[in-house]
Amino acid sequence: MLTLRRVLLINRKLIVKQSTVKLTVHRTSALGNNCYQFHLSRSLYNESSSSLAKISRRGLLRINNSILNKTPHRYISPTVALLIRPLTRIGALLFGRFFRKWWAKKTSEEKKLYIDWVSKQRQKIYGALGFFMASLFMFYIMNIEVDPLTGRSRFIIMTSNQQKVLGRLTFENYLENFKDFIVPTTHPAYKRLLRVVNRILEANQDLPQIKEREWTLSVIDKDDPNAYVLPGGNIFVHIGALKLTENDDQLAIIIAHEVAHVLLQHPIEQISRNLLQDILMAVPIAVVWALFPDLLALLLQALGINMFDILVTYPYSRKLENEADNIGLQLAAKACYDVRHAVVLWGIMRTLAELNIKPEVVPWLNTHPNHEDREKNLTKQLPLAIATRQQSGCPILNPADPIKYFNSLSLKEREIKMERRGFVQSKILL
Ligand SMILES: [Zn+2]
């Protein structure tokens, strides 16, 4: 049993209460734990909200309810979705390998008979393949929906309830894994983070995706500056993230980015997309194992998957990161944080890479954009975020621009500042 402090949103008031979570499920997450590879629950976007319309009028978030997909969905269970990857890859490998061994044992007469048979059945085989591809395409079309915050179409294969189940199981799994590292609610880091989280959630109560989710906060006593949110809105922040940030404004940018991943359902979108990719990749994997000896087939399979990641998966993932940066910036703006610190935060990250204190992200080999690209993107988003902040009735920004101050520092001065904050070598994924 583990006691956690939960942040519950009830009647637009934030009530922090003690709750007990019984740890009865011990299953390993199929996904990693960096910031966007967690499971998130499905947003409640189908509820047309007057508050969303109000935000839209203010130009904060782009809404397009009129193009919401009304086709009945054909959902798939979370267990099936998570098992598809290992099952299709191993199944395709075994099938291809079995076929190669079986074929090698046939005499040349037998091979000729089989080839003749396939030639005669060619039309039926093409028909079956066409039917399979058409079914897959229909399944894809029937599960396309439009995100109300971005207006972007996406493929989602789980119902709201299925996502809740997935979220709960993942949360229990994380609690079990971190049970020795969760800091008490009396810890200063917890209190500081709770203040920031509450402020962001409270300021964005007009979004049903925030209001109708039960949020929790867990602070983990680990030095790597990481933060992530699970499907049901379970926020995890490592103590190291506090060392990275200079103030609550920068901390708010990190938290808001993670909350944005939840609102945008990015992990569910990733799981859904992976399912389709894995089904489609089963055929080339089977062909490779049918044609080539084991070692060569293994190398070709690894090469193919890596190439696919570089050309398709990573660019798509970086797009989601930018999306979470943009929406997160708006969430922080509505909470009256100084959004200019988003640019400073990524300037700090860039500087840490320049000083070889932290590794630089090589974009084409990574799921995340590099620090400089994020800094540039957030600089472009800044005017809109500042306008949102003004429209939210926030106090005027401090005339001392933190971006100008940060950029006025020499590399040596930045290095001294960072050394004072005592960074340790670790992997950063925000
Ligand atoms: Zn992220």
C-alpha cells in the first residue's frame, strides 16, 4: 500500500487529499518512460464545450468541431494493441524462417508443382491481399478523429474506458517501480511542484480535457531531470528537473508541456499508429526471413526497422513534441507564467549541450527535436502566448526581458551559473 497526495479537481476548486492506492497489478509497461512514451487516456473532445468556443474566439486554441469524425469506431482492446508488436514481429519472423526451411527440403519437381499452383491461383491471391488491404484501410478510416485543440486528424483505436484501464494499470506499474523513490508530500520539492501544477490546472479549467480528469502528482527522488504524465493524468517529476530550472516559470513550462501531451492524447495516438505499422511491416519481415539465412535476415530486419524509424517514426514523434510545446506554452500563458522563460529554458538546454555538460539531441536520430529547434519554435510561438496571457487578465510582464538577459551572457558566464546549480551527467528528455 502506498499513500499519495492526489490533486483532485472538483467543482472548479482544487482540493488536495490523501488517498491510498492499492498495488495489486505488477505488469511491465510496453513503453519507455521518457516524456512522451507513456500512455495517456483519451480526451473528452467529443463534448462540444462553450468554454472551448470561447477560447477559440480569443484565438488561443484552434478548434474545428465541424469536422469531427462521426463514423462509428471499431475499437481494439488495450491488451491486443500492446501485444500486436511482439506478436507480429515474432510471428512474421517464425513464418518466414519456417517457409525457407520447408522450401529447402523440397525437390525441384515439387518446387515446380508449387510454383505452377501459385501461378494458377494468382488472381485469388491478389484478391485476398486486396481484401486485406482494403479492410485495413477501412479500419483506419473508421478510427480517424480530429483533435479539438489542434484541428489535426489522428488515428485512435481505444475507447475512453479502455484508455482509462490502460492508464490505471500503467500508473500502478509506475508506483510499484518508484515506490522507494517517491518523496513525501511534506518535501519542499513536492510543495513547490504542487503549487505550479495546481496553478496550471486551475487556470485551464475551461478545457474539459483538464477539468474531467483526476490528476495526481508524484515527485521522484532521482537526479535525471525528467518529467512525464501517464494516461489518467498522473504527473511524475524527478527532483533533477528542479535543478535544471531557474524559477517556477521554467518549471511551469516543463509541467505544461507534459500536461499538453495528455490533452493531445499523444501516447494513445502512438500506440494506435504503431499497431498499423506493425501489421504492415509483418509482410516484409516474413519475406526477408523467407529469402535470406538467419544472420543476414536479422541484420536486414534491424536495418529496415532503423531506417523506418529515421524516415518515418522519428519525424512524426518530433512533430508531436512541437505540438506539445505549442499547446503547453498556451496552458502556461493562461496560468500567467512568464512564457518568455520557455525560450530561456531551451537556451539553457542548448548551452548545456554546447558546454558538453549534457548531450545534444541529433534530430534525425531522435524522437525529440534538438534544443535549438525547440528554442526557435517557441520564439515563434511567443507573441501568441503573450497575447493569450494578456487576454487572461494576467499582470503585465516584467519589463526586464529574461531572453535578452540570457542572450547577453557570455558562454563562460552561463557556464559559471550552471556549475553553481550543480548539474550531473544524465540523459535529458523533456
Ligand atoms: Zn515531450
